[in-house]
Amino acid sequence: MLHRSSGVNRNKNIESDPIYRNRLVNMLVDRILKNGKKSLAYHIFYQAMKRIRQKTNRNPLSVLRQAVRGAVTPDVVTETKRVGGSTYRVPVEVVPAAGKASAIRWSLIACRKRSGRSMALRSSDESMDAARNSGSAIRKKEETHKVAEANKAFAHFR
């Protein structure tokens, strides 16, 4: 008898980082990663966390969680559906894991667009801004919600 998998590895083990022991940190470091230089990505991330601790006098991990989960993660996004020769942007609720991935992606895009000296400085500034409900990543989330709200009429195409 042949067993078929659904194509999704449900037991995917996402290891946690060495210092904070948090999977969110590991997801963020994996997205910072360029050209396979993971040690450099960890170095950038830990510098950013140190700067967040100095600026806010709070646990940098809680600031990061508040920024990603609370502020930047979208509730609704739009999917493109083609119905009868026309293309519609249909609003769809976001699965929590996909929302977190979008939040991380948007915040890193905002970091890279920011002017500043190093990626660590830009990353820490963007995280602190997102925790305070301001910044480019928050703007992107609000823009996405606005588009979904405008296309609410097409929700029946889901």
C-alpha cells in the first residue's frame, strides 16, 4: 500500500536560536539572511536587540513580539480571483502563521528602505516604531486592510 503525503510537512521542526530560545527570532534571522551568512544575520539581530534594550529599558523580545504579533500582523489580505473573464481582489482572512510571515517580511522590507548606518540600527528602529504603532510596516498593514475593505463587495467569490 502506497502512502501519499499531503505535500505539507506537519512535523517541520523549526529550531530556536541559541540565546533567546525563541522560534520567532529564528524566523526573523532566516529572513535577514543573505548569501547563506547566518552568523552575520545573528550578529545583526543581536546588535538590534541590544539597542532596543538600551533605548526602551524593556525586554527586547517582548518589544519584538509586540511589534510582529500585535502591530504588523494583518487580519485580512486580498487574493486575486478570476471569475468569468474578470479579475477580482477578494478579501480573505489570514491564517496566523501566514500573517506572522507577512509581518516579518514587511518589517524587513521597511528596514531595508530606511536610511541609516547599519542594518542593526535600522532594524531596531523599525521594531520600536512598530511596537509604538508607527513606521512603514504599520503603514503597509493599514494599506492592505484598506484594500480589503474596499473590495468587501467581492467577498462572495471566495
